[in-house]
Amino acid sequence: MIYGAGGGDAGNLTQRANPIANDRIIQIKAVLVLLRAPLDLVSATARIIARNKSPPKIMNISWPVAEPS
């Protein structure tokens, strides 16, 4: 049986030593996995922009400024 997100012997030892702490570790690892997906997306986008070496068009938005009356 494999305990914890890490699995292997380390997971088994942690489970026996302190099951409450291990549950917390699993929760933290799950959150980190969820956070990693959007970060990978951002870094991939940054890599594409860097490869194209042209500033992204989003930066060239000119916001409408209220005319002074």
C-alpha cells in the first residue's frame, strides 16, 4: 500500500508516525499540483512571447481618456 501523494517508504513512515500531519501534507501537495498547472501555462506563454521577440499586442491597448470639459 502506498500512503500519501509522495508514495513509497517515506509516505508509509510518515503515515505511521503522525497521520494527521500526513493528511495535511497530502492537502498541501494537492494544492501545489493545482497551482502548478496555471504557472506552467504562464511560463509557456512567456516562452512563446520571448521566442517571437515582439511585444504582445495586449500591451498596446490605449485606454479611452475622458476629454477635459
